[in-house]
Amino acid sequence: MKKYLLILLLLLPLTASAARPAKRVSQAELSSIVSEFRHADGVEVVKLGRLATALVRGAAAHIDDEDGEVRELRRALRGIKGVTVMEYGGAAPDVRDRLSRRLSRVLDKREVLMEVKDDGEKVQVFGILDDASGLVQDIIFFAPHECTLACLFGTLPLDFVGKIAAQ
């Protein structure tokens, strides 16, 4: 009897977490979709890993900053560990539709941080907000009408995410 109780106590946290809806966008799921479609005609992909983003941060440190905007950009970039951008507007219509459906299926299960209207079309911004620090983790911008996906893996200040979304 004690053995069964011990097993039940060990499995209880797993069942509790399985009952909660997934909030975080899986970097592996998105990378899998990007890898699957990256060689299709009309699909453009740019991926920057840790080393490339570190080089960008290093280059930003050498830019003259007269109005303070670069300082804010440098501060925001500190938390970014990787970037993936995919634009598929030039792909065949069936590829665009299939890709948009796959991305929507993955992202629909996630929590939307904000939604911005752009000429009547919506741009969804996904991420997890840490209220205590004001940082957003793993920011995903998805604009299916523009056939664009932009992923910023790492953390960014919420006010900076709002400025990006407003543009």
C-alpha cells in the first residue's frame, strides 16, 4: 500500500501540470516547421543563433548614440539569445496556406500577449510576461496576412515589445 501511495505522490505533480493549458510557444515546434519549409520556393528564412546575436550586440555597442535610442536598443538586446524570421509571401498559394495553417495550429494553443491591428488585419504577439520583472520571454510575432513569422528567443522588456508591435 505504501508503494502505491508513494507512486501516486510522485505522479501527482505530473498530472497537475498536464491539466494546465500550454502557455509557452515551443521553440522546437517552430524550428521544425521552419526547417520543413525553408527550402520551398518563395520562402525566405533568416536564423541567428547565440553567436550571431552576440556579434550583433557587440556591433551595437560601437554605434554612436546621440539621441538615446541605441542605448535602449542595446539594453533590450541583452536578453535575446536567438532570432528566426520567416517570410513566405512569395511561395505558391498552396504552400502559403499549408504553412499558415501549421503555424496557426501551433500558436492557437498558446497565450496571446497582445494583438495589433495593421490595416484591418491582425498581428498576434505571443510570449510569457513576468509581472515582477516586466520582461517578456520568447516573443513571437505572427502576421498570417503578411505571411511573416518573427521569433525573438530570450527576454525583452515589455515596453520595447510594445514599441516593436506598434511599428
